[in-house]
Amino acid sequence: MKESDGLGIDNDGRLYWNGKPVEIIGRRVDLTRGQSIFAVVVAIFTIVGSIGAAAQGWAAYHDWACRNKQPALLSCPSN
């Protein structure tokens, strides 16, 4: 924390450290075959999970709407 006063930004938004410009080098991320497969599997499970969460939210709203006589997208079951 003592050296945080060496950090600065100029009017154009460039980052400086102790008066010298900080060079940010862009690096390409190379994944191994196993890492790529794992990333795809995680992405698929994330999509499946989000679809399931959306379905659960819709079902909860529909149930709430029917119980409270609010507008629902589908017809409510008769009691």
C-alpha cells in the first residue's frame, strides 16, 4: 500500500507507474486439448443449468399467479 502513490492515469486514460507508461502486452491464450474439452463441457452444463433455472422460475410464477388470481400465460387449473 505504501507504493500505491506511484500509480497514475493521464488525461487520455493511459496507465503510469512512477512516471513511466505501463506496457500491457496482449497474450493469446492457448488451451490444451483436454482444457478445451473441459471448457466446452462446462459451457454446456452452464447452458443446461440456466434453462432449468428459467423453467423453474416460470413454473413458480405460474403457480403464484394462479393462486393469487394474477395474469398467467397458461390457463390455471380449476379447483
